[in-house]
Amino acid sequence: MAKDSYIDKTKEILEKNGKITSWDAIQKMGNTRLSATIYNLRHLYGMNIGMRMKTAVNGKRFGEYYLIEE
């Protein structure tokens, strides 16, 4: 999947689900650089995306990106 496809698919997931994690990105599109995709969506496409830290049941922490509705 090309980088532009990562941007399009990530945008689609955020608009549909309102959130995405790195694990979601890996499973759904093979994107191992979600933070770079989020950067592009924020700075090139002007999307308002936030990030919050979550804790999994095993105690590991991960970031969850979410779409901020205006």
C-alpha cells in the first residue's frame, strides 16, 4: 500500500471510528509509521487530531489518535 493510500485509509478510519491506534494501523493496512501519517494529516490536510495515552490490560501503554470535532 502506498503512502498516499495510508493517508486516505487513516483519514477514512478516523472519520468513521473517530480513533485509531498503531496496532489498528498495522492490522488494517500494514502501516508501521502511523505517527508520520498523522503528522501529514495534521500539517498537510489541516485535520484536528489529538492523541491520548491508554493502558492495555497487560499494563503496556500505547497512544490512541482521535479526531477532534469542532
